[in-house]
Amino acid sequence: MKFSLLAVPGAAPGDEILGAENGKERTFKISEYKGRYLVIVFYHGDWECQEYLQAFSDLQDKFRSVKAEVVGCSTDSTKVHQCWIKTDREDGGFSGKLKLALWSDPSGSLASQYDLYDEEENQCLDGVVIIDDEGIVRHAMTTSLECGDTANNSLEMVRMLKVYKVDDIDSKKSKPVVSPTKIDPAQLEKDWDISRDPELLKVLDIAKRLGQKQPPQMVYKPKNPTFDLLPTRIRRLVNPKASLKSCSASLQRNLAGFGPSGDVSVNQRLQIENIMKKVMGVAYMPEDLTGNYTSLVNLNQREQTKMLEGGVFTLTGDAWMKEPGAVQWTEGKGVFVNNYENFVLWVNLADQLKLVSTATGQDIKYVLLRLQKAAVRIEEAIKSCQQKGFTTNNNGFAHGKKGVYGTGFEISFTLELPGFQEAGRAELDKARANLNLKIEPEGFGACTFSVVVTQSPDDSEHEIATKSVETVDKLWKMDLELQSRFGIKQTRGLF
């Protein structure tokens, strides 16, 4: 059992600490706040506590009106703090308008002195410490209250503590008290029945349960599925170290009320096409997602081929559609491409919608941030057009793509594998089986392949993204070993 060493009331511990304030890095001291109350808001991490800190930031002026100052503190570095503050609010930041200084406690040395540090997770616990104008700790707590209630209650607590002052701490030290009753230890032990000792019973209960079959794990399925990769989680992912030509991420979706796939009537296809033309307009989409929609049926064969052999369709893996007869371009089928040519929305193919975000190189986080923004904005715009959003079922999002399950989510990487090309098909098949991958040749060159991780039904979007990155890195390292074995000049990478 860990006992608290924090005295409340007691002198506030803590030395100098780095932090960020008004876009600059500087050193802070608790002693510099003497004459004012200091409220330290400990939180578990940047990008994950926007609402928590925003609640305190909104009340900072009220705290200052009662001569108190609020600061935040986490284990994140000052550079991360500054980046988080500058990030747009819609992407989980504060658009540069946070009214709090953010302290950086990477080792947890300050938080641990206030019993607000989790050593296993290497992060601060969410909690509030109030230090009065004499540098005395008057209040320290963790709470399960809502963010706004925590901020409001902290403000009220400061006001209350200002009314009820603490006298000199040294004068309040109590003298040892001697009990007037004499206790005979032998008499106590005589009637002590250790078989009812709570700690002993707890140990016996654990021993009894050892070896028993573990109950089945409960898997939480949200009633209304969403693309469960928020910007905060995406930014915490790690980009592949493999030397990639490109990476893409896609979502399969269908509109509620129009069935679970793209197999709909001509009239319904035209309705869906008109809805999406409106949805992808400048009235609903941010600048980086605006672009042009093309109905492929209105183009002749030559125009279709010219359009579909463009660079963006090569990156998304859709250039095969340029071949005559590969797709029957009937009414209602088309494609939207944004102005930056890194986002594509297919309409009325195998599914009614296919969202694809892509980029050259290995920055999958950049790709996923764009895809997440597009998924959220498109669904919001669809609902604004008096529609019900996306079609769902008990497994998640309803769609017709095999091997993708309820998320409708897939990540694809394109890279050169000259080592496997030299080793032959048997070595590549072995890698497919061992790494649980789908590896297919691409049209970039003889040794260029697309790589997709094989999913399981219970995989979340975060698990798919994590497995995809880890597995493509393993495949690339295997190829480097093969290149070395066959004397091939190795491809460049980040290792």
C-alpha cells in the first residue's frame, strides 16, 4: 500500500519547472505565485483533455478576479504543449486561444509530490491542487465530476478557502497524546481470531479462484457506430519506417434509406448522386476537401481513360478502371476529387460511397487525419440535407466489401520489394502467411506491390491502423534481409 506524503495543509513542494505560455517557453516557480492563489490542473495528456482544460481557460478571468491563477501540467514536452495550443479547435486544439500556462513534467517529479502521478502509465492523473497566497497546499483531489463542474467547483473552493484561513502551520503541530487507559497486549491477542481477518480472507479468495476458467471478455459495441479514430488518437500513432511509395486509407459507406450496397435502381442512384453533389459543395466542405464531381457516363471512352490514368487514381489503386469495359459507367456513377488531388469520393460503385485519402511517402497519420475529417463532415452534411446518415447493422457500418467487416475501413501501402522479387513467389507466399497480409503486384514496376493487412471481425479502426504499420515495417525489414542475401543494392529507409 502506498501512503501519501503530501501534507494538507502544508508547504507546497516543487522546484523550477519548464512550461509554455503565450507561445513561448519559460521556467516557472511555485514561489513566484506568492500573494496569489495557484490552481494546478494536472491532466493525463495533450490532445486528450481539450474539454477539461478549456473549462478552466473559460474561467481564468474569474479566477484572476479573486487573485488566483490557473496553470495546467502534464508529462508532455513544452514543444508538444505549444503545438497543441496552436492546433485548430476542430482538430482537438485551442486555435491559439488557451488562457492557461502549461507546465511540462516529463518525469512526473512534480506530480508525484502531489500524489497525482501514475508510474505505470508514465502520465499525470487528472486532479486539482490549490495552493494559497502563502504557498500552503490547501486542497488536492482527483474527481469524477464533469469538466465544467470541476472547474466551477475549483473556483468556489478558492473563494471558500480565502474565507477560512489557515494559521501558522508550525503552531498547529500537535503534541503526542498519552492514552489514560492501559492496554495489555497479551489480553488482546488471546481473543484475536485471525481467520476473520479481511486481508487474509482476500488472499484466500484469490487463491480459490486461481486456475478457474476466465469469464468471456465483454466486447463493447456502440449502438451508433462511428469512425472511431479521433484526431487525438491519430496523432499518437507512429508512421511506418518502411520506404513507401504511397499510402492510402479508405471507408466503405452507404446512405441510410437506400439499402446496404450500391446495387440500387437507376432512380435511387440519381438521387444519391444529387445528394452527394450538394454535400461536397463549398457550403458544407472545408477548403481542403472542396473540388469537382465528374459523372463518368457523360465522358466518352477516350476522356474516361485520360481522366482515370491521372496520378491520384494511381495512388488510390483505382487506375485499373481506365481499361475499356472494366466498369460499366451507367447513370448516377461518378467520382469527386478535391483540388489538392489527395482525396477521392466514388459514388454508386460496389457501395454507394467509397472515401479514399492518399499521399505519396509514408505519412499515414496525415492521410488518416484527412479521412477522419471527410467522414465526419460528409455525414454531418448528409444529415443537414434531411437524410439519416450512413446505413448500419448489428456489426457496424453496412457495406459490400469482403474482409473489411463493420468498420468499412482499410489501409493500403505501396512499396518496392526487390528482395522478394529476386527470392521468388514461394518466399512471398511465406511472408503472406506469416504476417497475415494480402500482397499484390502493382503497375508501378516489376518489384512494386500493394500491401493490406488481413482483418478480423472484432478489429477496431485503431487496431487496424496499428497492425498495418507494424506489419508493413516487418515486411520491409524482411525484404532488406533478402536484398542483402542476394547482393541487391538496398532501398533507402528510416532505420
